[in-house]
Amino acid sequence: MLMHPQFDPVALDLSRLGIPLAIHWYGLTYLAAFALFLWLAVRQTRRASYAQAGWTRRDVEDLLFYGVLGVVIGGRLGYVLFYKPGYYAAHPLEAFAVWKGGMAFHGGLLGVIAALALFARTRQRPFLQVSDLVAPCVPTGLAAGRVGNFINGELWGRPADASLPWAMVFPQSGTTVPRHPSQLYQFALEGLLLFALLWIYARRPRATGQVSGAFLVGYGALRFVAEYFREPDAFLGLQALGLSRGQWLCVPMVLAGFAIWAWATKARKG
């Protein structure tokens, strides 16, 4: 049985140099996520289908700007609406207090979709062409985020058998119960594994929309599995059929992914 290392969430405290600034590890993981996206998306533009469509590095840089706004705004609104609507209805101003924490991936995804739609409209590009370029570049950012969760000792897993070699005690949970390090499971599944599968899948020419559909199915399915090891939010617990809120939010994602992939496949054959 292991003990969480209790990392200092502050990676670099510049106050010792007279600068009132503290750089947190979580902020650095976001920076890493954006840098990885930029590098991978630029590589995407060099593939024949995107090069022929006129994609450039400048397009990717602009797309990143839109995406960052979508992640932040959508992630926060998703947390407010999906997880604590009653609380924020009673305390509406706290919805803007992002420094207190509270972001939801599914909300962030909807925010990114809205941002991509706006980008596609302003650049007069097909929406699914834009999302196909973006989709394989997203999982590395998710992986970086899970590293941040682990460093902070948050979003810990459900209780595990103490004989499990990697079972871990998270003092932040207020107990000494050994738990699954679910952040690392999600890092491996939704991050590394999903990236590898999508990157390989996208290497060959695909019908417009197929890569986007594959992303939704892949992320939804892998997140659904990972949720069995992640401790549900205390204020929500498990819901209908013994599933977590995160699992229920994955269901429409998977269905939408299958629908998009099937439509794209049929359109290509037609």
C-alpha cells in the first residue's frame, strides 16, 4: 500500500524574489496541454488532406485561442449546471469564482464544440473538418490534466483492497482508506491509450466526421470504464443503476459518436 506523495501544489514561488506570483503545477499542466496541442495540430496540417485544404500554422494558433476560451468557459458552466445547479442558483456570483475550483470535462467539451463551430463559421470551413483535425490532439491535453489532478491529490479513486500493489492512501480524502489512483488510470486510458488509437486511426484518409465520431466513442467508453474506479462526488454519490454522474454524461457522448461516425461512413459510400 502506497501513500500519496503530498506534492506542494506550488511549483515555483516567486515571492522569494520579491515578485508576488506563485506558479502552480496545475497551471503548468494546462500550459503543457496547450503546447502539445499546438505541436500535434501543426503536424496534422502537414497531412495531405489538410494541406490541400489550405490549413496553416496560423490557423492552428487561432484555433488554439478559440479552444482555450471554450475549455475555460464551457468547463466552468458545465460544472455549475451539471454538478451544482442548486447551489449556484442560490449563489450566482460564485459561478465566476473559478479560482475556487470546479471544472467539468463534459462542459468543457461542449464549450470547445461551440468554439470550433464559431471558428469554422468565421473561416468558412466545414465544422467536421475542423473537429477531425482537433480530435487526435486532445487526449494528450487530457493526460496532462490528470497529472495535475494527481499532483494535487484530488479526484481520488474508490476504496481498493490493501493487497493491491498500487493501492494508495490519499490524506486529502480525510481517511486512511487505500484507494485506486484513478487519476493515473484516466491518464493511461483517456490520455495515452486514446491518443495512440486516434493518432493511428487518423493517419489514413478518413471520411469527414469519422475521426470526430471515433473520439466521442473512444473517450466516452474509456471514461465510462474509469468511473468505476473513481470516487463519485460526495454531494452526488451514485445515481440510477448505480452509475455516477460522469458515466451518465458519457452515454449521450458515445451515442452521438456512433451516429456521427455512421453518418460520415454512409456519406462517403454515397
